[in-house]
Amino acid sequence: MALLSVVTRPFLCRPSNLQKNWDSFLSLRAYGVHFSGQRLSIGSFQKRGRATRSSPVQFPRHATQLFTSQAPERVARSITQWHPPTDQDMWEQPVLIMGAGHIGRRVALVWASALRPVTVYDISKNALRSSTEYITDNLAKYCLEHGTHPGPVHFTSDLREATTAGKRHGLKLDFSAAHDTEPKSTRKKGPWMVIECLPENLSLKIAALAEIERLLPENCIIASNSSSLMTSEMAPHLQNPGHLINTHYYIPPRNVMVEVMSSSHTYEGIFPFLTREMKNMGLTPMVVPPGVQSQGFIFNRIWAACKRETLAVLQEGVGQPAEIDALFRDFFHAEKGPCERMDEVGLDVVANVEEHYIEQRSELARSGEKPLEWLKKTYVGRGDLGEKSGDGLYTWEEREALKAKHKREKFPEVEEALGA
Ligand SMILES: NC(=O)c1ccc[n+]([C@@H]2O[C@H](COP(=O)([O-])OP(=O)(O)OC[C@H]3O[C@@H](n4cnc5c(N)ncnc54)[C@H](O)[C@@H]3O)[C@@H](O)[C@H]2O)c1
């Protein structure tokens, strides 16, 4: 009985979800995954099967030339050459996610979906708790959809533990003696890749990355998921900027696109390796050619203009969120419009991103400053951040009604069967 309560603890967090969680629990147990407190660990399935590999990505020759001709003084600072981790390394060494917030937990889920170990690190115990719930609820489903098997996920608020999590992973919580048989050589191995999903604040990201770099294995890739801050802004603060790269995810697992962009110092070999591994995880990488730098990558830059003008329309009282979104749905056949999307992403994140765009590109100040001030004063300053806080551009009730509408439109036959 005592064992059962330990094993099922993550599922008891939300009683209303007990049935759903129990189903996930059974699915994960079927895969050999065991739960204990805030940790998920995998048992006998550890090395069976894996996703299929796709062919390496080819880059245009001019892109490589542009890349290698850049910033020689920075490249000279690099202390090592990068070599790709082996398959064995990636079974043993985790992907470390820094920041378990809205996007971090979703990125963690994707990287844990093909038997690979993942460590989730956050300074907030609440964020760790809710990301445990999220991953518990969704990992088995994602794996079933992709025909893969979940890997072990370890949650921690201890940075040192996060960077030496190789010794934590593998079989420690498998209720077997396997931990004792773990080879000594793998015990002190840290992550093979870190993906930072920290708040959109340049000095915070720089401080966190500089701190973690000291603790990481030399060969570790450091990827930033920032929407508007480019790693070229962070690179001068790292010992080895060759390991730094932008990988910008779009709310996975729903969106599979990831934009990949050089820090302007990134080792060339990281691109084909990483894009291949992303494809193995069911993601679709889009690469900005190494040597080209773009604030907001490809899509986010276009999306930023759309958000800016939407906020201006709201601030000037030209239209209401429901009207703007209805126009988008009608015109683009989109499921959601920009207001619903901004609420989903978080209005604080939207404000931080816009602020940075304006700082970097002074021509945007004229059109962007007033709507930004309005957003901060009317919503962010009052704690109305969208979905994560309840109210946002839509009230909680309005958003729930919209969600019900989307569901009805997606599954009309279910509504019919229920006699709705
Ligand atoms: N929200 C999105 O849809 C989205 C999409 C793509 C990219 N991004 C980018 O991802 C990043 C994170 O965005 P988010 O929406 O997940 O933010 P968030 O605020 O939901 O999550 C940030 C997390 O970082 C944690 N954190 C803060 N300081 C930390 C530290 N020093 N060490 C470890 N953890 C720390 C916080 O506790 C929080 O859980 C941002 O750079 C954002 O631009 C967000």
C-alpha cells in the first residue's frame, strides 16, 4: 500500500483528472515506466527500439562560407572542437531543460519521447510540480501517437544535480538493483544538450548560461529557445560560443516546427547533427542558413508584426479581441486568432518579446511603443497574463467558451452522438 501511494503520487495532484491520469499511468506502466515522487524512470524497455533516422540535412555552400568567414576573434576563443555525441552517449546522458514553464515542459516531453533521458531543472518548486503533472498526463499519449516509448524524466531544482544527472538517470528508480550495475564511466556524465527555456530576459539568460557552462561537459550543446533574443547577444559572455545555438520551438507537441539559427559562432557540425536528431523526435527543423542572423528567425518576425498591429487595433479601440479573432478564423481558416494565441503564450512573454524588438530595431518604436505601454498597464501590470493566470485579452469564461467551440468544430460527430 505504501509503495502504491509513492508510485501514484504524481497522479493524485488533480483529483478531477484521476481517471485520465490513471489511464496514462497504465499506459506508461505498460511501457515499463515507473513513477516515484517527482521522478519518472524507465525499466526494462530502456534500449528496445528507437525512432527511424532520416537523412542528414545539406546546407547551401554559400551559407557555410558566410559562416566560417564570420567573427574570427570569437571563434578563436573556442577552446575545443565539437564532436557529435554517440548513440550510446545519448542513451546515457540526458537532455537538460532549464526552465519548466509553459514551453520548457513541452520541449521536455518531446525529447523524452524516444527512450531518451531528460532532466527538467527550475528554481521554482511549483513549476516543477506542474510540469510533472503535465508530462505525466501527456507523455504516454504522445509516444502512442508516434509509435515510440517514453524515456526517464528527472525533475530537480538543484543545478549541480541537473548538470551531473547522468548518474541519476538510467535505472536508479526502477525498484531494481540496476543502479548498482550502472558503469562507473557514465556516472559523472552530464547532459549532451541543454535547452534554455528561461524567462525572456537577456541578463537573466546570460547569467544562467554563464553559470551552467562551467558545470557542463565540454562537448555539450547549449541551445536557447528565446523568441526574440538571439544567441549572438549571449555568445560574448560564454567561454565557448561555438557550442551555442538558437533552437526556437513553437509550442510542441502541437506544433512540430523548430527554427534553428547559428549564434554566428556555432560549430558547423552541430547543424546536420541536431536537425537529424530533431527529426528523430518527430520535429521539423527549419534552418536559417548559418551566417545569416535574423531577430525573430523566420516566422516569429512575421508574427511579431501581426501581434504589434493587433495590439494597436485594441489599444485604439478599433476592434475587440473576439472580432479580430473571428476575422482571422474566417480569412485564414485558422483555428485561433492572434488574441487567443497571445493569451495562450502569456501576455508577459508577449510584452517582453515586443520590448526587445523595439530595443533592437529603433524603427519599430513609432508603431510599437504605445500598444506595448497599453498592454503592460492594462493587463501585465495587473497580473492578467492570459491562460496562465486566468484572465487576459479574453476573460477566463470567454476563453472556455472559445475552447468548447473549437472542440465542437473539431469533433462534430461526437456532439451529434451526444444529441447536442
Ligand atoms: N510561451 C511560448 O509559447 C514560447 C514559444 C517559443 C519560445 N518561447 C520562449 O521560451 C522562453 C520561456 O518562455 P515560457 O513561456 O516558457 O516562460 P515561463 O515564464 O512560462 O517559464 C520560465 C520558467 O523559468 C523558470 N526560471 C526563472 N529563472 C530561472 C533560473 N534562473 N533558473 C531556472 N529556472 C528559472 C521559471 O520558474 C519558469 O518556470 C522565453 O525565452 C520565450 O521567449 C516561449
